[in-house]
Amino acid sequence: MAILPQEELDGIYAFAVDLGKRAGQMLTDAAQIRIDGGNTTQEQKEHVQKENAVDLVTETDENVEAFIKREIMEKYPAHKFVGEESYSKGASRDYLIDDSPTWCVDPLDGTVNYIHLFPMFCVSIAFIHNNKPLVGVINAPFLKQFFSSCAGRGAFMNETQRLPLVRNPIPPMPAKAPSGCIFSCEWGKDRRDVPEGNMHRKIESFVNMAAELGGRSGRGGMVHGVRSLGSATLDLAYVAMGSFDIWWEGGCWEWDVAAGIAILNEAGGLITTANPPQDYAGAPIEDVSLGSRLYLAIRPAGPSASETGRQSQERTVREVWRRVRNLDYSRPGA
Amino acid sequence: MAILPQEELDGIYAFAVDLGKRAGQMLTDAAQIRIDGGNTTQEQKEHVQKENAVDLVTETDENVEAFIKREIMEKYPAHKFVGEESYSKGASRDYLIDDSPTWCVDPLDGTVNYIHLFPMFCVSIAFIHNNKPLVGVINAPFLKQFFSSCAGRGAFMNETQRLPLVRNPIPPMPAKAPSGCIFSCEWGKDRRDVPEGNMHRKIESFVNMAAELGGRSGRGGMVHGVRSLGSATLDLAYVAMGSFDIWWEGGCWEWDVAAGIAILNEAGGLITTANPPQDYAGAPIEDVSLGSRLYLAIRPAGPSASETGRQSQERTVREVWRRVRNLDYSRPGA
């Protein structure tokens, strides 16, 4: 298994950061045209008025992916490219990432937010080698928050501020986690009203996490707050930042999480599977499988008087597993 | 009933905008100290390390309210002042706003987010006369989004960009609303696990709004997305901006919503009660009662071929009322 020299990785990081900035600017420019016409020609203005917002956003999504792909293929012609837009148009739903150097890109995560100009949207670019996300770039241009990381170099907001944000010292996980935690989750697209459907499995899990301690037959987790942003990528970025304590989600894809996983790992967070093993209290806590569509992330945590940071993260994973249902998102090849 | 001349209101608006900027800077400065020590003395650094985040934030909350109150009392000594912090310490939960000129202030909305440095927090300043919010200022300094309005002058983001953001033309409400809408809601603090408690009433309502059309015995609303930010004030600001289509909430207080109502009204939105009347399909849609703790807001909407904007907003109100439960938040004097 080939290992990349740090110097080469540093070059890839610098390239990805620049690419993320230019792609973010494309998202901003396209949004500005919908707001006030931007610096557009008469022809462009008429185009914007004729199309509906959804079509315009699809067009932007495709343009940004084509731009990123072109730049990568020019700079690194030997690397593989997996992008959300091109994948969605393919017939296969197989997991396509292997040990070779691969770029995994979502040109626009939080599409519904972007359509509505709600600032929780971003471009997400990851570089993966040996099936591990090593470089991550997440640019949320309306938020003016730019998250990035390079394996061996740390994780950053706006290139200079180390993640997690609070780090002198990094707080341990709360002693009674999930109580005291901010819990981030998404409702998703599967809204079938059937008792064993994912919507009802999610809701049951959310309510367990939220209900008072002692409620829900002892499963009540009394989290401090429940948040839903509509962007899996930004959920994960905020876990790396230390703003969210726990993110639990099923149904999103590798391009939604690859950059976030790179950043979270480098910031000192933990990510494993959303679906509790049968022996949730004792089973080993395994590294996440990138294409599994099932994710549970815990923020970076420092030691307390009685635990290491990792111990408090693992304790939190088990407390979440105790309260959530298995989700049903299958995936060939992952 | 005295009416203020526009000129006087313009002066109040300019004062409120300046006050909101300075208060927002105080929130930023206090957060920066927790991140990296800021420009602090050794003594301040030791203070930050000794206290926990919650105590530090309570201190900031109180300092910012005291600052705002002092500035207002100096400039407008005849006006009344109702602030979240001072109110919370009082014994009474009565609604205290009447026809006299009154400032209603939340120095920090989204406190839990602020503790965690998640950017969805803000300062909220409203000027109210004859029980109507006439001037609103919401400053979310980490988001670099500053919302403001003055009755008769319009509503703005960052002082120059008119709200709603998309306005050439302002889109009508979707024909099948709530389908196609972004629905914003909060889990709140009442987490009692009792069937008739507010948590279960809220959950049942959320699930009705989210489930597939035809599901939930015909109540499924298939909203496009469900969002929870942890800040009632920003929920409402994003409705005024046009980013959220519907916000439905019970349990927050007048200082959480007064500035947002001023901004929403001036942007062309609608706000009424969260609790459906018995005849939800035919009852008149009344203006919200500021202290009712029950709010349903609909974004600004333009006309379609078959409806005025107001008609499409009212249709949406009734479609929400059809799907939600009554919430139980009592209030003396409102």
C-alpha cells in the first residue's frame, strides 16, 4: 500500500484550498444573480427570470462540478474523480472508491437551502487515498466559514484558526452525555408513513435523545438542543469545530461526508456507524466505513480527571447507540 | 392613541441600528476571549480559564442587557424597557407591554448556540408603540447578517439589501403548500414524556408536516425540509428574508419575537397564532398577539395567476393549522 510523502499531500492541500475558494465564489455569484441580477448582461437577466429557481440551481450545481473536475483532471490526470452530480446521473449505486488516489466532490451540499438562499450550503472537496479521506475542504461562502484540513497538519477554520475552536483546554464530553449535548440530525428525504420506515425510526430515535431523563422507559437523553440544518456536510463541519457534540445520520453519501471526515479526524473527533451493534455496550467501536451511508460523529474531546478524551467519546457513542434505532439504507459494494 | 411622526421613528431606527452593532460587537468580543484569549490581560485570561462556559455566557448576557438599557434610558428616558435578563429574574410572568413607547430587548438569543460557538445567535432590539413592533434590529455577528426594519421604510439585510431577498418578482407560496416549503420549528425546553405534554404535541405536528402526502390519515404535508436552529429570533428573521417559508412555534417570549415581527411585517410576511381555531378552515386569521407565546409566521409572497400574495399566505396558514396540535403555554395578561 503506497503512502504519499507529506510534501505531496501539502501540495494537494494547497490546490484543494484554492479550488474550494473558486468554487465557493461561483456559488456566491450564481446566488447574487437570483437576488439582484448581479453583474449580468440583459441576456443573463432574462434567462434568470424565465427559469425557475430549481432549474437555475441544478445548472449551477452542474457547472461547479464540471469546473472542479476539469481543474483536477488537468492538475492530477492520474487521479480518480467521484462527483455527486455525475454519480447521480449514472445507473449504478455501487461504492466506487478503492485504494487509488481519488477526489470525492459535492459541488453543492444543502441544495434546498441554496434554492431558498438560506446560508447553510457549501461546496465539499475531499482527497482520498487508501480509502482514507486525507484532505478536506468545505467552503460555506454565505457564512464566510471555510473549513479545511490536511492529514498531519491539523484542521482549520478560515485557514488560520485551529479546530476545535475552544482548545485551551479542549472540554471533555459532558459526564452525563447525551444530556448537556447539542444533538444534530436530519429528517431526510424518506418520508414514507410506514411504522418500520426510516422516518419513523429516525423520529423514535430523536425523541429518545430529546426526552427528559428517566422518560421513554429510561431511554430519555435530555440533550441540551436538537439542531437540523439541512446540510450533512455542515453538520459534520460543526462537530469538528466543537459546536455540535453529536451528529447521527443515515441516508447521505460519501461525497456528503468525505471532506467532513477528513476535517473531523484531524481535529480529534470520532466517527463510526449510526447503527447500534447488538452488543452496544461492549462491541468494539470501529472506524466508519466511508460508503456505508450510516454515520455517528462525536466532537473532539479533551481529558477529564477520570477519563481520556477518547474514553469520553466512546462512552458517548454507546449512550447514543442505546437510544437509537437501526436505519435501513442499503449499499452495494461498501 | 398617539402616533409617532415618521421623522421621530427614523431617529429611533438610526439609534437602534447603532445600538445593535455595538451590542453585537460585545458578543463577538466575549466569544473571541473564549476562543483564543482575544486582546485580554493576564487577569482576564485567568478569569476565563477559571469560570465555565455557561457562567461566562450568563455574565456576557447580563453585561449586554445592562449596556443596552443604559443607552436607551439615557437617550429616551421617558420610554419603558422590557429585557429578557431583568424579566427572568423578576417573580412575575405577566405581559408588561401596553400602549406606551417601549423597548423590548433580548441581549442574546440562541444562548445554547453561543455557549457552543455555533453561529446561530443574535442580539434582538425592538421598539414598540401602541403594542405594535415598529422598529426591529437583529444582529447575528458570527453570521455577518444584520436584519433591520423601520415601519414605513422597509426591511433590510446589512442595511442596504431589501427583504425578502428574492423580489423580482417575489415568489408566490407553493400551490400545494406546505409541500415544497421549508418548515422551521424548535424542540424547546419542555421535554416531559407525557402524552399530552408539549413535546409530544410538537412531535406529532412536525411529523404531520413532514410525512408523505396521503400519509398520517391525510395530514401528511411533505414539506421540502425541516429546520431547527435553536434561535426563535433567527427563525423569524429567515422567514422575513424568504429563506424559510413557514415557522411554527410555542413557548418563546415577546423579546424573542418583537424585533422579528417588526421586520417580518415590513417585509410583507404574515404572523398569527400557532394554535388552530376550532374552525381552522373558516375562522378569521387574526394578527398575532405579541405576548401570546404562540406564533405561526409565513414568508412574504407575491401574487400568482390565481391568487394575491395574501391569499396564498392565508391558504398556507390554514394548511398548517389543519396539521398541528394546540400547544399549552399559558400567559397571564397577554
